[in-house]
Amino acid sequence: MDGNSRWAKARDLPTSAGHEAGYRALREMLRLSCAWGIRVLTVFAFSSENWLRPKVEVDFLMMLFERVLRDNIGDFSRECIRVCVIGDSSKLPISLQKLAKEVEEMTRNNSRLELFVAVSYSGRRDIAQACQKISQNVKHGLLEPEEITESLIAQELETSSTEFPYPDLLIRTSGEARLSNFLLWQSAYSELFFTETYWPDFGEADYVEALSSFQKRQRRFGQHIT
């Protein structure tokens, strides 16, 4: 979800206004995803590199994340949305850590749509921590090195709790054409869609365009299809 700050700057507004507008865009995407039968929606809300941003912006975002979770608990229940927060939670404010766990527990049996919120997330760290967990099993004699497989690594990634851990489609807004350390393992065969639209302006027409583009693609997964 990229472009909040640039959206605000273009309108001579504070950065916080861009993030508020981004939140409204997310609510609309969540509504449409539920209506259209999307099973899993993973949003990159805050990367591990974003901690380097100005403190006032980081503090506002942490407050916004907490408010979003608190204000939408009722909607998550009514719409049968399961929420999972992934990333290095140890760096988050204690109050946000606690609230995220509460929301995850309250929604864990919901099944209409799974919403993964990546906060303080790094795709490289995700892979590294999976390898660390597996290496512990090797160290204690519970696993032989040759038994390490791709599926075993996938089981230790932070998206392993969903039936659909591999995104079919990855959408990047704001004109940037890179993954920026997001779901690096999981996106190996994802279809990519890049748009110039800033995230706060990303609406139903943009979502339809992205999904229509995906529907027209022939997914080969490295194979020849005749």
C-alpha cells in the first residue's frame, strides 16, 4: 500500500492525512474483497525498514494501527474476517502487541476472508527465522539436513497458518516497480500488477483493472503449456 506520503504532499497536507486516507482505501478494498469472494488479503502496512522514518510519523502509524484494530473488531466479527498480524511484533508498542493478539484470538474461527496485516515485516527476516527454527531441530537431532525441503521451510513462514499462503496476485501502487522485501518466498510465482495510482486513490475501478489483468494471464509455473 504505497504512496500515502506522496498523496499528502501533492495536496499540501501533513503525512498523517495521507495515512488516514490510506486507511479509508483499505476499508474499501476489504469491503470489495469480501463481496467478490477473495479468500486471503495480505497488506504491507509497515516494513522493518520503515522504523527509520521520522519518529513523529512512526508514532502516528503505531497509534493508527491500534485504532484501526480497535475500531473494527465488531466489523471483523460481523463480516466473518479472520485477522493475523505478521512481522517482528517485539518492536511494536506493548499495547499494540496485546491488542493484536486479542483480535487474532477473537477472530481465529472466522473463515469468510483472512486478512494478514504485515507490520514491522521483512521477507528476508521471515525466511531467516524459518531457517533458524529448522536448524534447531537439526541441532537437537530431530531432523537430518537432507530432510529439509521447500515445504518444510514454508511451514515455518509467518503465512503458514492459512490454507492459501502463496499470493496469486501482488499489487503495488504509486508507480514503484519492486517487491520491497515483501513475501519474497511466497511470491515466487505470483502475478505482479503495478499501477501509478497512489494507494489513497486506489478504488474499485483500480481493483477491477488489477483483477481483470490477472484473469487474462496464462499461469505456467515454469512449464510449457500447449
